[in-house]
Amino acid sequence: MNKYRLAHLSILTANLIYGINYTFAKDVMPEYIKPFGFIFLRVVGAVSLFWAFSLFGKNEKIARYDYYRLALCGFFGVALNQLTFFAGLSITSPINAAIIMTTNPVLVLIAASFILKDRITPLKIGGIVLGIVGAVILILFKGNLSFDSSSSTGDLLVFINSMAYGVYLVLVAPLMKRYKPITVIKWVFLFGAMFVIPFGFNQFTQIEWAHFTWDIYLKAGFVVVFTTFLAYLLNTVGLKTLKPSTVSTYIYSQPVFAAAFAILLGKDQLDAIKVIAAFLIFAGVYLVSKRPSKTKL
């Protein structure tokens, strides 16, 4: 398969997993596992899987100067990203959080222009605008948007989450040019776990495993194995070929996949609004990812 198609397929699959994750994670948290305890479980579980998986391949030597960047990636992409999102979501509404997350591709575009010297083209701007419009239409159609003072702290935390993930995508991209995806992500999560453990260990010890049903075990397992381990790995595979701005734009597809999954479960129904929003979102992704004829992504 063409490497660009493989990269796009990897990112699309990762965002499909994220879209499904909303339904499963909501069933587990906070009734069975508190937010920071869930993050602890996700990160420690994923670290174990990444390092076990890496044993089947050739061990790569990391240059000493790259450990600093890997530590930063762990802080921004794992610890700050997940802790602020879960903390913010607990004191704001899912609608607010979803709207604020549409800023991520814009933040990535700005960060990449400063750190990686990527050029901001009219095509990318147009694609991001289309994606924002499509995502906002899909999200606002559900209603209940509120930006009163009671949600301001939560909204700020979700914005920090969006910014942190954007910085992570830009910081990790150069590492993908030098190392294999599994090498990068296993170190990113190892450093990320160091930052997460002090915040999540106490809530993790409070989990009452005996109260879990098989359904909850499976959904918690999905979040660890698919949403954390597989989705992060797929994102790193995509970043080996695609620009951070292209990868981040796929975030607009998550509401589409979440809606599609809800429709399949009979919890929602297809209508013209969803079709129009999906068209705008994927048209935006196409424009941002479109390669100039004489240059590579």
C-alpha cells in the first residue's frame, strides 16, 4: 500500500477508535473508576503493552539529546493532555469540551509554523475552517452549549488540553523521522507515566474491582488496549509520513464517528444535518492533507 494512504488510514482508524471511546469511557467513569485513576490505568497499562510489543522488534538506540524531547512529549502528549482533559470535562459540559477541542488544528498549525517552520497556506486555512464549521454544526445540533462562569475553569482546562496535544504533535514529528513508531511511543509513555503516577495512584487504589461486571471489564479494556495503546501507535505511524497539521485535522472526524456509532447502537438517528456536517469535515481534511504537486507533506 502507498505510504501516504497507509498513513491516512492509520490516522482515520485512530480517530474512529476515539469516536467509539466516548460511549465506552462514559459507562466506566466515574461510577466504577474515578477520572485520574482511569488515566493511571490507561497510561500504566499502555506502557506495559508498548514495551512488551517492542521486544518483538530490533532495539533502537536513542541519541542522548533526544531524551529531552521525548520527556517533553511525555509531559505534553500524555500527562498534561489527559489530566487536563479529564479534570476539565468533570466541571464543564461535553458540548463545551467538544467545541473547544476544535481549536486543536489551529493551534497545531501555529505551533508548526514556529517550531518546524511549516508554511501556512490558504488551502490549509480553508480546510481547517471547513472542518471547524462541520464539527461545530454537528456538536451544536445537540444543544446545551453554555459558557457561564460555572464552567469557565473547566473550559480553560480543556483548552490547555487542546494546546498540550497540539504541542505534542509538533514536538514528536521530528522524532518520527529518526526512529520507528514503537521506539518513540514507548519512551513517550514511559516519561508520561512518571508525570501521571503521582496524580492518579491514589484514585487507582480506590477502584473496587469486585463490583465490575464483565461488560465494564471489557469497556475498560477497550479504553486501555484500543483507545490508548493502539490509537497512539496509529497516530505515530501517521506522523512518520504526514505533517502534524494534517494529523490534527482528523480530530474533526471524531464527532462524526461518535454519531455513527450511536446510530448503530440505536441511540441516535441519521439526518440531513449529520450528512452535511460529515461532508464539510472530510472536505476540510482533504484540503489540509492535499499535497502540492512538487512537494511532499
